[in-house]
Amino acid sequence: MKTIQLLLITGLLSLYWTGGLHAQNVRSGDMAPHFTINTLSGKPFSLGAHKGKVVLVNFFSTVCRWCIKELPKLEQEVLLKYGTRSDFRMITIARGQDKATVGKFIRQRKLNLPVAYDPQQRVFRKYAEKMIPRTYVIDKDGKIKDVLVGYTEAAFQKLLKVIDNELSHK
């Protein structure tokens, strides 16, 4: 019995220390935490200003290989498809990086995404503790409808279906 208790406690502690229990602060079905953040364009982005719209929030890093793979897909398959709609907004947020670093990365990659920078990870920590890329689809009422952690083509295609579904609701 003591061995089982010790194994259980050890397992829970290892989950806690690696972030397994706290890696995600909000989940699908939760209300999205409000934030305002500076963008590379100089205009602040405020989630609260987009109530009544479907919003995609993506967290990335310029040194994350999966993020580097996902960002062009976000531009090509999300921004170009939905970006002109009045009921959709999108923001990509560089976690833990400054404006100069993020700006250089975006220019080098020739990306035209709406990009913000979160050097102290204040916005990121409202949503999660670790693991990127991380993408949230937020419905018109401000509720998180889907969370994509990491990047796979299958999960990305599911994300696109969630966006389509949310935009089809009046």
C-alpha cells in the first residue's frame, strides 16, 4: 500500500514539476481571458474589442521549429481565407521575445500576419505555462471553442473546421 501511495505521489509531483498539471490555464469551454497587447504595426490589439467576432489567437516563438512551420499555414489557410470577413479577427503573439527580434523574423520570412510581441509572457501566462505553438479559437461570445497545442496537419485541418463552424453561426 505504501509503495502505491509513494508511486502516486511521485507521479503527481513529476507532472507538477514538468508543467503537466499546469501547462494549460484555460481549456475549451472556458471564457477567454481578456488582454490588450502591442502589435508590430503599432496598434494595440484588445480581445475585448472583438466581442461578437470569432477570434484566433496563436502563440509562437521565432526559435520554435513547429511554429516556423505553422505560421505560413496560418497566413495561407486562415488569414487569406477569413481575414477580410467583418466577423473574424486573428492575432499571432510572439511569446517571450521583443519587438526587434520578432520584427526581423517576420520580415525575413516575408509573412503578412497580424503579429504582437509578449516579452514578459504576461498574455501567454493567462492562457498557458508552456508548450508552443498554441492556438485558440474563441467564439463570438468570448468562449474558447478549440485549443491546438503543437502542430500536426491533421490537428490544423480540425482547427479550420472549427473556424468554419463558428463562422457559420449567426
